[in-house]
Amino acid sequence: MMEHIVLRHREIPDLNTVDVYKKNGGFEAFKNAVTKMTAAQIIDVVKNSGLRGRGGAGFPTGTKWSFIDNKSWPHYVVANADESEPGTFKDREIMESNPFQFLEGLAIGCYAVGANVGYIYLRGEFWEIASLLDQKIAEMEKEGILGDKLFGGEYSLRLYTHLGAGAYICGEESAMLESLEGKRGQPRVRPPFPPSVGLYGKPTIINNVETFTNVPMILSKGADWYKSIGTADSAGVKIFSLSGRVRKPGNYELPFGTTFRELIYTHGGGVQDSRPVKAIMAAGASSSLILVNNDDKVLDTKMDYATVRTLGADLGSASVIIIDDTVSMDWLVNKTVHFFRHESCGKCTPCREGTYWMSTITERIREGHAKPGDVDLLLNVAKQMQGKCLCALGEFSTMAVVSGIERFPEDFRRATQPSPLPVMEGSKVR
Amino acid sequence: MSLAEKYPEEVKQILSKYPPEHKRSAVMPLLYLAQREEGYLTRAAMQDVAQIVDITATEVAALVGFYTLYHDQKGGKYRMQVCTDLPCALRGADEFMNNLCQNLGIKVGETTEDGFLTLEAVTCLAACDKAPMFQTQGPDGIKYHENMTVDRTLELINTLKKSGREVA
């Protein structure tokens, strides 16, 4: 197996200490960038590497950086450490175990877009990680990696942590900016996009923790090296957060293009009790359900942004939830809809009302009080929401509902039958 | 005593993170500070925070209502927040929660008679591979407890009660 690029602490013990990080080439990429490279050169390297945003949307990182508006100042960079998608737990491991590589990547990003201040927006639950990062930032300041007039030049940089307080929507970039400005986390109307009008109305670049953590290695080893890993569509490595009914859940850093089968069976140790895979959610609770039923063709599908789309789903942030044949989809959809109902910010009526009604109907189905036509009604509500909300949350909330009903109709038929049919194991879990 | 009088250093340090003309950004960290001792935010505390960042108390109350980690009602000394979202539920979180309720003799959302613990069901905490899991929110901040059993949870509660402080 190849060495890790992002989760390097798996090979290098104590990589979270300054000394060990420096011994392993740490901060060289940032120092080299500030002392020997122009912003445009860095952006070119990142562009040529093929790096795409790891938060879920997969937008080309270098391209995003090149959008920064140089007519308006100051510039800001915000690292998205809000990690709240059910099934995602990768940024936590990066920040806990390889914090300097993340902070170095963030620092490079700040330099590349001319920002002198960078914020790290962490979900409020990451209280301990925030204080850990505060320590690491203080150590970098002591080492002269952060602060004023760095490396004898003119560039100055300060990094600050900022804790959210429990709101999934703040992972959406414009809601995150609102929250960072001390307001309720509700998405903004776009355009304008953050690279022109972002934090405090100023040009702002926002990237996910994992995205930034790739950058130091790309600058050190070159764009061609990074591009040689993964697939033509999706360059490099991705951390797949594997959860659900597998024997060994966890984070697995693998090249894009690795198959679902390899992830589940080689790395994840296979399905619990050796049961068949019924469905996969590749992008957490926001996923369309991929119909598997142990179909070899699906299990052998390569995981990159373009190929997963051929299965009628998205790779998103690669939060891969494995669902076995003991789980009934009406139970699952009730869970996901409950989540989105709780997390809807309430700004757009279709999302606020739609998630409420979807939750009410799925609850009714789960409790055995379904009315005739409830499944059609549920599908109808979901489809009416699509394309009508300011941000993706409303859209995401319908994914499991629509794909669940369309791809697993039998589960919903069984759940809405009035007669005492055998109850599936997963549906007993409340 | 106002927040600024009680914690002058902390308030100063929080404000220093943001441009002086955008001090409203400090409202969220200030709310955590104001909530530290009592575990919830009184009207007076919200008024205090509002004054520091120069917004109205109503605006502060709107934030407290929006974000789940701020509380405007007194709860237990510790809030035990169990994740029952999909990935955790696929690994037994719902059964864990039910058993915990039975053992504690309270329902989800309720507080134990001695006022020590409030049990809450929450959405994803980014620990899906280590379910069943919960976080405790208390006087010493927020801590994660992963790969938990009911027995170990009861043990933890006892230790917390005895020490008066949380252990890792």
C-alpha cells in the first residue's frame, strides 16, 4: 500500500509535535511559497494538480482561488471545519493527529490569495480540537511560521479558531460566513459568491480541512506527482469515512478510483454477520441510495466524482454508509428526514415546511398508522421541494426519500400494509 | 457583576480575534463564556453579551434559540447528548439510548431527580465509527465518549458525581 498523503500520522508517530513535523519536511512548502513563489505560481500548481474541494462539491481548488477579487481588500480565508454530515468524521482525525499539515495548507492558501487573516470555523462540538489548534497556532507563532513579517519578508499572517454552536447548516459556506459574522447561520442569496463578496463583504476563499491538508504535499512534490494518483476525473487521494454495518468502520485514505468492494471488503473487513450489502449511501445522509443487493457491477464501481454519478448518486464528501439487508428503507428514510427537519434553518419555505411534512409522514409510516396514499404523498412533497431552495440542504433532504421509494418500493409497500407482515430487523430499532 | 467585569481577560482575548469594526463576530464565543458557570443563559447574561458587541438583547436571544449548544433553560449540571442519527443507529445507538433511559429512570429530554444529568438525543457528532457515543456538555466544556456501553456510562456518571469534575 502507498504511503499516506493526508493521514501521514499513521506512518509517522508524534507528527503532531513541531519537532517531528519539521523533521519530516514540515513548513518547508509554506516557507518556500512565501520566499520564492508568487501567488499566481502557487495557484497554477494547485490548478495543475487537479485538486478538487473535499467538502462535498468537488469544485477545482486552484480555480476557486483564482476567482479572488483583487480589486477589493482585505481578503479572508476560512477553513471549513464544521464537519456535520452524518457519516463524515475525517476532518476530526486530520486536526487531532496531523494538525500542522492542515494549518500549513491553510497558511499557503492564505498567502496564495493575499489574506493576512485566516479563520478556522469548527463545529461547536469540536471544543477540544479548537483548544488543541489554538496551542498549535501558538507554537507556530513561536517558531516564526505565523506572525508579522514572516521569513524576513513583508507577508504577515494570523490564524484564529472560531467555534460554531450546533448547526449543520453552518457547513454551507454562506451560512458559515453569516455565523462567523455573529448572526444566525442562514444561507445568503448567490451570486455574488464569496471570492467576490464574502466575510464582512470582502473577497473570501472557503475550503474544507481535507482540501487544505493536501496542499503542502502538492507544493513539495509537484502537480504532476499528485495528478498521477487517482483518476483522470478526480486526482489524488480521498479520505473515505466508512460507517454503518461493516466490521471495521473508520477513515481510509485511498486513491480516487478505488472500488466500493475494496473499501468494504479489503479495508472495512466486510459486512457484519457476513450479510449482503443492500444499499450504499456514498455522501452521508445527503445521498441518493445506491441500489446494491450484492450486485457485482455496483460493488466494482470506481469511487470518483464522475463514476459514482453513473449510479444515480454522488460521492460528495465520501461518507460511505453501508446498509445491509436487515435494514428497511422506510426506517432509514425516517432517520434522514428527521435529521434534515432538525437542521433546516427555516429561511426557505419549501425546506422548512417540506422537511416537517416529510418527517410527519415517515413517522406515521414507521408507527404503522400510514394512510392510503401516504407513500405517494411523501414522494410528492419531496419532488415539490427540489430546485426551490437557496442552498443544497433542502435538495439533500429529498435524496434518500426519492431514491428510497423509487429503488426500494417493496420496503414501503410492506411498511404501509395493514396486515401483520413480518417486521424486518432493522425496522425494530427505534 | 457583568461579564466584562467578571472575565476581563477572556473578553479582551475573544474580541482581539476579530476586526474592531466587526465585534459582533465575538457574540458566539462570548455566549459560551456567559454560559460557563450556570450551564444556561439568563436574560441578564444575554443583555450583557449584547452590550459588549453592541447589538440588541433580542438579536442575542435569536442566536441562542437558533444554535443547539446554547440553552435558555436550566438543565442538569451535565447534559449527556447521545447521537441517534443514522450511522450511529446502524450500530445500536437507539437500543443504547433505550437501555440508558431505563437505567436512569428518565426519558429523553428529562433531568435526573438530583438535577445532575439531562439526557438528550442529538444529531450527528462526527463519530460514526465509534458508536454508541455521546458528548457531555458541562462546566468544563464539551467532551466525547465513544464506543460506550450502558455499564461504562453509569460508571462515568458516578465518577463525575464523586470528583465533581469530569475525567477523560
